[in-house]
Amino acid sequence: MLPLHIVFEALDQCQMSVAGLIMTLLTCPQYENHPFVVELVERCGEVFNAFLCHSAGQHKFAAHSFRMVENTYLQELCSLASDDNGQHFRASSASTKQLEEFSLQQMAQKIEEGAPKWWSLLGSLLDQNASGELGGEKDKEGGESELEGVFETFWDDVDEIDLEGMINELTGEWGLRPPVKDMRAKRRSAMGLMVRAYYTRERTGINETQKKTIISSIVMHGLNQKSNALQSLLGLFLQSAHAPYKVIDTLAHLGISVSTDTINRAIQSLSQESQNSLQRLGQSLLASYAYDNFDVDLKHDTPTVEKSNDSLKHLTSGLMFPLVHGVTLDDLKCSEDLWRKSALNPLVDEPHTPPKRAWWDLLERLQPERSTSSMNASCRNQFNSWMFLHDLFEQIPTVKTPIFAARAMDINNSTVSGNIQAVMELLEQGRVEDPAVTSEAAIGDLPDISKYVVLMHGDLGTGERLQAAQLRRSIESTSWNRLQHIIFIPGLFHLKMACADALWHCFIYPSTVRKDETSLMRDVAQLRPRETGIFATKPGFRRMHQLVGYAGICRRLDCWRVHACKQKGFSSLEAFAHSKPTLDDLKAMAEEITCTYVATKMERDLQFENALLLNKYFLLYEELSYAMNSGDIGRVEASVVKNGGKNSNRSVERIILESPLVQVYRNLQGLVQRDFSHTHLTTSHAPPDMRQTFRKIQGRLELNSPHEISPGRKSRHQVEDLQDKGREMMEKAAQGDVLIENEGDGIEALEGGGLGDIIVELL
């Protein structure tokens, strides 16, 4: 036993206890570098273990140690939960910038930097470095050894291919290839890194950082209710996903979300911010508007006699988007000039009024039938020839225009007065008001719309009602009251849907047209074999749009095959491709094919005639789609003329309040899905490989080709030429008046042809 009595006697003489000695050594600066102090600090771990092993003081020492650790963690977390850390989300002043700038990864980095001890504790609790380490190392080494043997054989096979020699030959870098031994060493090192990364990923889990961040956020929210950045984001995400209020409130009590009241305040703030953005865009006058109707069925839990017919609400949605591509205010400063020459102006100056033109005169001015090809083909036939060549080339992507959602309106725009109200309220959301009634204090802030025009988009019915409204108000004294500034732009997607529906009525809907071996329904049976019943009844726009694309390609390729066999003597389209024709040869053949297999020809083969009409209509649809996607408005107009939730917040007021936040909700859902690593998210999908399907269809077309004339071949159904019929109807409409419906009991006459009525009549 050590002679400690000498030490005890010395302490008694100094009137100092052992604890006092230790505290003096550790707290007095003069003993900081003393050998005893240095040794004590170096062996502090052994001292702590000795305290924990002492029978009388281990519980007291352990409790004191735990309190110290708790204080350390609390200090770190309180610092993170403070306002200076940037984790506070004030619902009353919420903005889209706060939502867009939120990043779970940056939040995790801040927590790790601000509370490293707490972050390390969570890592230990979530089994980051503690459990299974030895077994994991053993498995890792075994896995590396096993995979190394597999990859060694793979690299031997790769060496025989000599990929690096091929690359050096292409780049001209001769003599730069390293020895095989060095290459294998680098490959083995890279393989080891990949294996270690794989096993580390498998052991730790890809969502561990997210778990630690969520746990830390819940604790911070418990320490400071204002530290609610993650909770606010998740609360708005649940609101955008139409989660019931009871689910949101339950998650709020668990500390994962904010309460519904906080969400409502955030929605109010975001809606106000959206309104300010719309006003700034509207006051610039460089904005275009669009609106359409939508219906909401607000079913009551207990229907009554008084409210039995009030569940279906007819509302109007609106959009605003900036006029880009260099549009200026001077480009829109033409309202007075247009009104001076307008046929609606009762005081029009007849000598200076341009002559009235029919639709064919307008067509000649928009899209003259000029010819630049060697075969004197018209503009339409040139496009058809180009479409045959288009199947061999890739498309160029278009640029997306930013769109701002306007506040929904409790307006039924199926009437003329409803459209007037919708237009006025949309302009009011953009803070564009009547200059005559604007207060003097606001004149300097509001733009004068009297000299400018506003582009208003809608469907064909909307255009007719706006035209009727302008006709009614043409006698008003001010430009605002007569809606002089409104220029209607038809929504072309509705027209495209009508064209797809017309193709379905022509080539699929009649039961007799499906019975020929060359009918379009035979293509459907191979492209979508399980959906033939759907195509026969109601396929919808998407299916018809895809069918026109795929079936049109196959049939145009069959035209290439037939023409190459007859005119060039090739046995197949593959043999023609192997002959390596020049681009000039392909262009010449495309023009010949256009004249032979698209233009209407009278032959003693009804199935051949039906095939020519199908090619003709499909190409008209492709031309319209191409013109719409590329912005060729002249070609669009020519094609048109020639073609003839169960939640408590489900109320009209709530729908109107949240309607401007459509894009915010969409961005928020995408952000949460990315930050929380939803498994269904992928990059843009590659288009499906249709080569095998196309070969199958082409094989059937070779057996029963609709593009080879068989004299006397009959058909169960003869397709009608709707282009001639539509032209005839438009000529009749141009000579007389077209009647449009009024919201009252009567009807109102409107000069000019009603394109919507003509399309409906054709269908």
C-alpha cells in the first residue's frame, strides 16, 4: 500500500482537502503548466472511470455528468432555435421566396455545424457508428474480396477489347497508354472505393440525415415555438395535398407540422403576395390574360329542400402571363386606330375604312400559296413533303413562358354578361381600371388603358360571347365601356381537341369503317391491343393524339415503301435505305409521294381513297400541331380556315382564396418530394422504343397495303371529304348572318361566320 499518510498530513498542515487541492490546481492560472496538472488533465478519463466505479459515489457522479451533458445539448439546441439562426417562419408575413429557398440539406448542415455534439449523439442512437461495426467490417472485407474476384475476370475481358487504345487512336494520342499493371492497380482502387461506398450506404441508410434533421427540428420547435421552418413547410405541403384538418392538427401536436390556424395565416399572406405580383404585371400593360370555366360539386352532408340544387358551382379561373419576345408598349398602342376602322364603330369613316374581306381573302393575305419547289407544289403540299421527311429528324424543344395564376372568380361565364364580369374582374386583379372613374389620387399610379389593347385568351365560345358583348356596347361613349381595348385570341388547344375528335368521328366511330383490313382500327389493335373498346367508344384527346402520331408514321413509311418499290425498283424500304440516297433525292421523292398519296384522287378502289383521306387529315392535324408548337400563327390561321377534396375547407370562398397559389403548391410538392427522397421521382423519361411495334404494323400494311391500288376493291364505309364540306359551310356563313345564343330567351344576330358552330355541325 502506498504511503499516503504523508500526503494526508501535508494537506492537514496546509488546511486543504483533496477536493480543494484538485480545484486549486485546475482553476489557478499559475499552475496551468505544472507537471501534476498536465498529468491530471491527460488522465482525466481514468479519473472519471474511477469515480464511476466507486461504490459510494458512482450514482451521484453519474447524475452530475448527465446534467452536464444535458446542459451542453440544451445550449446547442437553444442557440439553433434562436431567431438569429434563421429557422423562424412567420406565417403572417410568409412569402414564396421563403418556400423556394428552403433546403433540407442546408438545414441539416446548419444543425451539424451549430450542434456538433447533439448531431453526434443522434448518429450514435441511429446506429451510424456504434452497432455492428465489427461484423460490418468483416462483411465489408468479405464483400470486397468476393466482388474483387468477380471484377478481375471482367477487367481481363476489357483488356482484350483495348478500349483505351481505340480512344487514343481516335484522339491521336499515341504512346500514352500506361502499363497493364498500373491500369489494373487504378481499377482495383476504384473498385474498392465503390464497394466501400456501397456497404456504407447499405449500413447507414440514405435517409439518416433526414431523420436527424427532423428529430432536431422537433426538439427545436419544442424549445422555441417560433422555430418552425420545417413544420411550416410540411404544413403547407399537407394543405396543398388536400390532407384533412384532423390529420394536420394531429401532426401539429406531434411537432411535425404547424396548426391549421398558422397555415391559414400563411395562405392569406401568400395570396396577398400573389395579388401584388398580378398588379405589378397588370400595370405594366405587357400582360396577356386567359380565363375558362370550371365546375365544383360542393355536396352537403345532409341535403335539404332549400339547398338541393346548390351543390354544383360554376366558377371561372384566370391566368396572366407576360408578353415576352421583345413586345413593347408601342406595339400595343393601337386601340384608337383599330376602333377607327372597326366595323362595330357606328361613326366609322367610310372612305378610310378598309374594304370588307371574306375568309378566303384573309387567307391569301396571311398565307399566300407561293411555290418554291421544283414541282410547283403549294404551301400545303410543301408542308406535307416536309412532314414525310420530318420522321427522319429530331425535334427542337420550345421555351416555356412564365404563368401567374389569378384569383378564381365566382362567375358563370356561359353568358355574355358573365364574360363581361370575368373580363372586368381579371383586369381589376391586374389593377387596370376605367380611367374615367379613377380617383385623382390614383391617376398617377394606374396606367391609362384607353390607348392600348389587352390580349384576352379563351375558347371559341368565349370569343363569340366577347364579340357579342362588343357589338352590344359599340354605342357607348367611352372606350372602356365599349370594351374597345379587348382583343380576343382563341385558345388553340380547344381547337386541337376538336380536330382530334373529328378524326375519331371520321375513321373510328362508325362501326362499318372498322371492318376493312386497311382501317385505322387495325392499327389500334396493334398499338393498344387492350384498349380497342375504349377507342371504339370514347378514347379522349391524349389517346387520339398519340394514335395520329404513331399510326401516321407507319402509314407514311408504307408510302415510302410502295413508292420506292414502284418507282425505284427496290424490294423493301430497308433495301432503299442501304442504297444511301442523297438528301435531294429524298426531297424529290417526298414531293412525289405527297402528290400521289395525299392529294385527293378518284380511283376505282374505295379503300385506297379512304387511305388518301386519312393521310390528308392526319397531315392537316400534324401541320396544326407543328404550327401551334412553333408559334407560326399564320400557318395556324390557315390551318383553322382550311380545316374547317373532402375537407372542411372545401367551399367557394376557400377555392377563391387558394386559387392564386396553384403554382406555389406545385413547386412546394416538388421541393418536399426531392428533399425527402420520394422513390417515384425520376428524371425525364426517354420516349418509348416503338421500332418493334412499327415493324409489326408495317408488316401488316405490306400484306394489305392501303396505298397500293387494287381496282374494284370495295369498302364497308366511304369516308366523307369534310374539307370541302367545311369550305362550303363557311362560304354560306360569309354570305349571311349566323345566330348566336343569348343568355335570355331570344337570339342575337352576329355578322360573319361562327367557326365554333361550323365545327360542331361538321362533327
